[in-house]
Amino acid sequence: MNGLYEIRTLIAAIKGIKSKNSFLYNLLIGKEIEERTATFEIHTKDGQRKKAPLVGRRDKGILIENTAFEKMVYSPPMIKIHTIASAEEFLTQQFGSTIYGNPMENASKKLAEELSELKTVATRTKYWALAQLLITGVLPVEDGKEGIKYGEFTPEILTGTDKWDNSASDKMGYLRRKQIEQQKISGIVADTLIITPDVTEWLLKDKLILETLKATGNSVLSIEPKGLGDGTAYIGYLAELNMKIYSFIDWITNEEGKEEPLLPAGTILGVKSKSFRIHYGAFQFRLKQNESSKLFIGKEAVRKVAIQGSEDDQLELHSAPLVIPNDAQGWFYTKVL
């Protein structure tokens, strides 16, 4: 096999590629654990109580619980994505090509692009699954058809004068109550409030919120974090609640192939930073097509394989990630508009 697509080179290269800036992912994932087996325990806490999650059919973000069953151990399904492997073409002078340019350098750049494309798709897949867990309480797996419910989770919808576009709504009081309620149930206190852009206008019209933000405007704690990425803006720090506020919007293609926001309009998310983790299951992986498969332990494995009935080769990325919350009731999600 050419050194450019040698398996160990590919796996080392994919580890070195930084994922695209993913605000929610960077904020919430505290640990990434590489399991040494394909099947492992996935228990978490539900209101501070150890509990086996429910696994079953998922429909429109909801777990069909009458067909679901408890599972203490689980083997996460694979993410398998691929792209055409064309970097080696740069090593051979093509008809009409010039003498200018370094073929090896160009080939290496092309390989980096191919690996980056695979890495981005894999990261966005995990990102979408995390967002779905945050807003529905159900983690989609197996192409979104199956779901895992780690415990009780109930999104809230505000009505009447409690809605945040109503001047009489007590936004600070609501956030304080949610923190106390959350701490009582799970022992976790939200230190970050994520709001959609349409909520920002109404939040900053609240006199108490605005005064509190202005009071901490020059505080060390209020310094705007760097590297938030597109679609994310730092609003400020509520010292009374020890809570940072961010406006956030990002888009992803859903299961029907349509673009949708990761967080629906008019919603807020109260979370504790680094309160989720990702476990990567080990899996059988064939390094070369004529060799026996071996157990791969790690986040992602990459290989080049021939496409049947074609002169092209494809670059494949395999991974078996599973997002797990520290507590199934460790965050809150509310529609406020």
C-alpha cells in the first residue's frame, strides 16, 4: 500500500485534525473514554439514582416506551462515512499538467482535505445526537431509528404572563427556581444559559437582568471567551446565579434531509459545563481487504478500500461513539416564547 494511505498514517493523521468549532460540544463534553470492548456498561444517574437506561424505537424524537427495555450494557452502533480517495492522483503527472508544483505536497494537502471532510461529518453527527438528547431527553442511535432514554426528562413550555415576551414575566426568578429545582433533583446546578437569538432581545429588555449584566460588565468573570465559533455570542454573566449567558444558533440537516436549527426558536437551555461524556466502543476493523479483522480500540479508524465495480477507491471512517449525561435530569430545556 502506498505510504500516503497507509493505515497507521491515516489513523495518526485523523487524530491530529481539530474538529470544526462546535460550541455545545466543547462546552458540555467533559470526558472522552475509549472502551476496550464493543459492549460496555452505560448506566448513568437519574435524579442522583443509578439507573439502567431504556433502549427502544424512536419516533420524532420520542422513545416508544411500551416497546423499550432496560439495558445495563450496550454496544453502540457504528458511524460509517466515506469519501472518494483521490490524493494519490497528485503523485502521477496527468495529461495537460505543468511542471510547476510539488506533487507530494499537493497530494498531502488533498489527503488532509479528505480526512478533514470525514472528521467534520463524524463530529457533526455526534453534535446532532447531543443536541437531540438535550431537547428531547432521548439520544438517537442506529441512524436515528433507535433511541436511548437515560431517565426522566420533561421539557417545559411557558404560557401567559410567564412567557418572556411578556413584560410581567420574572426571568431572573424563573432561572433561580430552575437552578434550585435542578440541584435538589440531581445535585447539579446549571452554570450556563444558552438562548436562541430571538430570545436575546426579550432577555435584554428585562430591567433586572440588564442591571445585573451591567453591574458585572467590568468583572474578570465577564470577559468574553474566545473561539466560540460562528453563530455563538457571549451575552454576559449573572453574578447572582453564577451563570454565563450565550446566544446560539446552528443548523444541521435532519433525518428527512431538511435544514433545521439545532435548538428550536424561542427556547433556552440551562446546563452545567462538562456534564456529559462520550464513550467510544471498540469494534472489529479490517486493516487490509485480504487480512482478518482485528479489534480496534480508539475514537476513529480510517482506511482506504476499493469500490466494487469502479476504478475509484474510497476513504472510510469508522467510529462507535455514545453520548452519556452525568445525570439524566442534570439540565433544563424550556420554550419561553
